[in-house]
Amino acid sequence: VGGLEDVPGPAGDRPVRHSQEVRDHVPSDRLLVHEARDGWAPICAFLGKPIPPTPYPRINESASFQTPIKCVKAFLVLFYGSLG
């Protein structure tokens, strides 16, 4: 699965260009480029804070989407009568 840089045209490269502009203008000691998959550690180290005891939120994992998707599908079936 690719990121936005894999989207063709301006829609794909705008976020990439923006990120580069931020990196070019913000001093490195004041900028944290964070990947959600890295969890709490980089954020806490950057802020000089301890890692919290709660798990890092992972709301974009596919399992967290299953219930809302089922609810939407159920609504569509009720509203339209079928999905096919």
C-alpha cells in the first residue's frame, strides 16, 4: 500500500512538497517528523516526557473500521433495500 506520494498529479505531490517546505524552514531542533507506526517513543523523547502507560492510539487499523463499516452497510440495506 502506497502513500500520498504514489497518487499521480498535484493531489499526490502537494502534501510531499508541503512536508519538504516545513523541513526546509523549521529548525531541526524544533521539528519532529513523526510516523504513527513509531508510537509514543519519538514524541516523548522530543518533548522530554516519559512514555505514557496507555497504548498509542491506532484508530486507522483495519479492525477499528469494521464496526462502522457494518453499520453503514446495514443502513444502506435498510434505506435502499439491498447492496447489489
